[in-house]
Amino acid sequence: MAATDVDVFSNEEKRNLSLGGHVGFDSLPDQLVSKSVTQGFCFNILCVGETGIGKSTLMNTLFNTMFENEEASHYQNGVYLRPRTYDLQESSVHLKLTIVDTVGFGDQINKDESYKPIVDYIDTQFENYLQEELKIKRSLFNYHDTRIHICLYFIAPTGHSLKSLDLVTMKKLDSKVNIIPIIAKADTISKSELHKFKIKIMSELVSNGVQIYQFPTDDEAVSEINSSMNAHLPFAVVGSVEEVKVGNKTVRARQYPWGVVQVENESHCDFVKLREMLIRVNMEDLREQTHARHYELYRRCKLEEMGFKDTDPDSQPISLQETYEAKRKEFLGDLQRKEEEMRQMFVNKVKETEAELKEKEKELHDKFEHLKRIHQEEKRKVEEKRRDLEEELNTFNRRKMAAETQSLSQPLKKDKDKKN
Amino acid sequence: REEERGMSERGGIGGADLFGYVGIESVLDQMRRKTVKAGFEFNIMVVGQSGLGKSTLVNTLFKSKVSRKSCTPNYEEKISKTVRLHAVSHVIEEKGVKMKLTVIDTPGFGDQINNQNCWEPIVKYVNEQYEKYLREELNVNRKRRIPDSRVHCCIYFLPASGHSLRPIDVEFMKRLGKIVSIVPVIAKADTLTLEERQEFKERIRQDLEANGIHVYPQRELDEDPEDRILNDRIRDSIPFAVVGTDKEHQVNGHKVLGRKTKWGIIEVENVAHCEFANLRDLLIRSHLQDLKDVAHNVHYETYRVRRLNESNMNLSELVLSSWPLQNKMDKCETESHL
């Protein structure tokens, strides 16, 4: 469901007035444009395609420059997205260009999850914008918009039909981003094959319900060129940054032993058409569609998911505030319950541990008693032994005394005995 | 087309150069086309006592009968007992550029004997428009283009007394200067000589500064030194001394807009006679978009911050807490704070 258009100029209560002279507000578009020039523009391109299909080369060719890029390896574990931001300037226009590459796309043996990182990345950019928009203190006009404005889907030049990976991925992306399908490395297909290939691709897209970006035809200035371009989709492109001398001109081309494929020659490939459509005619429309259609859809789904509605069951308009208050109460209630639970758990744990500790204390106490008793026993025994020993000592001393007194009174006897 | 422009445009890139013309600058044309197609809205409010020439000035500014009052013969203006706000919209077109112009009149302002709080209905109106816009913006199903009824500019008419600001002027501009861009003008300035005019303006500027009133263009909103120089020049000449009329007379063989008196014809668009042309240039030819931007980026945002803080709404936190990927992490954080 698209956002409803409000035509501010169709309300009956306004009158059309004629001006009696030159007022000067015809400079308004210029005022607006010059403000945008000072602010600068953002443009974000997502390139989805297999490794080696020519994404980086095409970007270099499109923007007439060499973005630094190492070749990606084919051995990635999964698909991951690599965004790179560049600041371009042409005459007075500053463009913050972000090119997001899908690294590892189509390389895995199991490609079931290949589309997920892409969808997640797009959603994250919407989420970040939504966050900023909902902040209390926000600065939207300063915000670096990272939402993807265009997804270039690179189709391998097999000449037969779309791969199932292509169909699945494009179907997942078509409600989130503007898609322009392009046939990469188009110099490997002959003209007649190309024609059949294009028809096959478009019919497959239509029969699978994939919504690709249609160049807008509502503005008379560009409707003609846009509608004719719509018929040339998908664009068959060739990219090259190498220059080759053809005749007396130097052009960007790919040189083969059998000839030279010129990038900017419209009879060789559709590169010029792509550049025309993407940059020179519809860049602003792509940005507008991303914001007004895809972002609004995301925002609507997100808010509805959280339970926000514009009207309650009785069709009375609910303010966001009421819903927010209700949600907040719910959330706080949940929080409180969780807090209670945790507190209970804590109390129980404390009780348990207390009990354990008490047990251990008791054990220790018992042991201590036991040891004490043993100690006392030992002490007693030692006492006894000591007493016995003392007694023995006494007895021995007495006997010694007795023996001594006896020996004193009979000393000679012994000697006599001895003499004898 | 490419041959015409030639391969001579060189651009800069962080690290490398553009080797030829890409066509990025055509985005300006694309944008221009789209904005012309969509059309513009402009809402201007005129405030001042009755009889100061508000309607005439608006008609002179937009060279059309925007306000019917001054054109209806024998129109007797009834002094109303309270301040009523009266908004009238017209669609005007010039060279393919369509504009929906809404003029908000404030009859009754300053006309009573006791004018206590006569600015309140106006403050209420301005805030109501912000509120309307905010509600639309917060809707789940939003319109592609939110209708903008917010006041972009408020022209405040000062009677040409030649002395200084009156208490009612100070009170009004103090309060409204915080929520809307005010452009003060000296009305019916043909009663002041050039010297009197200069003195009056000087005194007004001093009064404004003494009372902390910020009128358009606000000093704190100057973005860069260039802006500052341009706006300083404007600030040195406000308030503009204006004369309005819709009658034309012959002067030196030309038809000019002017007021005919026994001692001469006051040419409205002659900068030697009055500053109407300066006002028109500021409001329409150079700063119209800026007025709208200030209303949207500064005044509306201020209102929004205040409003959301009042109701303690921190929506972004709520959104953050429900985002699945970060959900677990944040829930743990909130629990640990318990």
C-alpha cells in the first residue's frame, strides 16, 4: 500500500489568483537547489552479483575513476557486505557515494542463506534512519543517509535464463529496494542471443512477480526517454577502464584479437543507457522512491509490529502517545515481574546457601568436639602414665634408699666376700 | 550532449580523480524539475493594529488581491472584541512555479483598551500548526507529502511613531520570537523623514537587543562566514520602513506603483523612497526557502523536543528494544541495571 499522495493544489477552498506583475518567487526552485548544493548529496549503490562478474569494473567505468579495490577471493565462508564511501565532486556538486559490494555471493556450495546478509544490511540502514527520525533531539538534515537507493543485480551471461539464486534473491529484495537488473560481461553474447535472453529474463521476472524499478514516465520532460529505456531492460553492459585507440580517437574498450568492444558505443552494449538512466536522468527519483516508498513501508511494518496503530478497533484515531504510554506500562510491568522473579530466585539461593553453610558449621563444630574429646583422652592417658611413672620413681627411690642404708650397714661383708 | 560538455570537467575524489565527465551535476536539474512539479507552500502571518496597512502591504508584496479587505469599496472594518485569526489560501503561479500562499491575518490585535495577553491566541495558533504537523509525522501511515500549515514568517507592523518600541511590541516579539521567525517592519513609513527613519530604526534595534529579542535572520543560525556577512547587512537595515499601495501612477513616462499626495508621488518600489523593495527581495526573492527551512529545522524541532519531553516519549529507545538482532543484548543490559 503506497503512501497516499496529497495534491496540495487541488483543494477547492483555494482560489487561483493572477499576478499583476513580477513578484519573484520563480526563483524558489533555485533557492532550494542552491541549499541542496551546500548540503551535498548522498547516493548509495548496492552491487549484487557473483564474484568476478565485473561489479568493481563497472563502478569504475560508470564514475570514470579508479576506486581502490583488491580482487575478492572465492573462498569466503558466507556472504558479507562491504560498503565503501567516496567523496566525488563535479563542478559545484558534492556527492557522497557509497558503493556496497556483496563479497562471496554465489561462491558457497549451499546458497540457501545467501540473500540474508543483503536483506539484513538494507534493513539495518532503514533502522538507523528510523532511529534518528524518532530521536527526541535529532538532526535529520545533517544525517549521513546510508539507505540503499539502487540495487544493481548482475546476471551472469549464460544466454539461457535466470538462475534460481537470482530469482530468489531478487524476490526477497524487490519490496525493499529499487532493483535494476543488468547482464554483465555482455560481450560474450551475440546480438541475437542477447535479444532472446533479455526477453526470457523479463518474462521470468514477470511470471515470478518480481518488481523491478520502472523509470518514471509521469514527468513530460523525461517520460519519453524513460519509457523507451524501460523497453531495453535488462541492460547488457560491458565495463572497462582501459583505453584503446580506435581510428583517431581513444576510447574505453576491451581489446580482443578479433576486434574491439567499445564501452560507450551504443551498438556494442547498453552501458551508455545505464549511465544515462542511473545518473543523468533518474538519480533524484531513485532517492525519492527509496524514501517515500521503501522506507515508509519499512517504517510502517516496524511500527505496526511494535503494536502502534493509527486507529483503534472503533476507528477512533489513537495518538502515538497513547500507544506509547500503553506499551511503556506493559514494558515496565514486564520489567517489574522479571525483577520480582530475580529477587525470588536470589532469596531462595540465599536460603539454600545459608542452610548449606549451617550444615558445614555444624560439621565443623562436631569435628572440633570430637577432636577435643580425643585430646582430653590423650591428656588423661598421659597424666596416668605420668602418675605411674612418678609412682615407679618413688618406689625406685625408696628401694634405692633402702638398698643404700642396707649397704652402709654391711659394707665389709661385701668386701670380705670379695676377699674370700 | 556529451560532446557539447566535453571531457574537460575534472572532479575530485578522496584519493583519485574523475577522468572525465560523469554527469553527476545533472542531479540539480532533476531536483529542480521535481520541486517545480510538486509546487511550494508558504504561510505568512501579519500582525499589527488595525489601520497600519497590513492587507495593503500583502497585496503589494504579491502583486495581487490576496486580501480582499483593502479592495472592497466602503469596507468598514469592525473592531472585533477579541483577537481572531483568519487564514486565507491562494494559489499563485509565476513562470511555471506554483505556490500555495496562505496569509494569516490577526484582526483585533492591539485594538482593545486593555490588550493584556492579546498575543495568546496567536501563540496558540502557531503551536497548533506545529502540533498538527507533528501528529501527521508520527502517524504509522503517513502521507507522501505532509500538508504544511506552519507559520513560516510573521511580519510585525510597528506604527511609525518615531520614538521607540512600545510595551505591547516588546511583549509580543519576545514571546513569538522564540517560536516563529519575526520580520518587523515600520508601517506607513511615508510619515518619517529619512533622518527620523534612521534614528527610529537605530532605537528599535537597541530596544530589541536590550530585550533579548531575536528577529529574522537570527544571528545564531548563521552557518558560515559568508552567511554572516550577508545576514549582517540585512540585520543592519531592519526593520524595513515600508509603504504599500496597489495604485499605479505615471512617473517620467513609466507606470509605477505609488501613493499620490499633494507634495509628490511616493514610489513604492523606489529604494530611495522606501524600503519595500528590500523587504520584498528578502522575503521572496532570496530568503523564502531559508524562512521555510528555519521554521522546519529550528522552530518545529524545538517544539517537537519540548512536546516529546513533556510526554516523556522516547520512541527510539522503544524501537531499539524491539529490534531482534540487538534484542538480547539490550535486554541483558537493562536487566543488569536492576
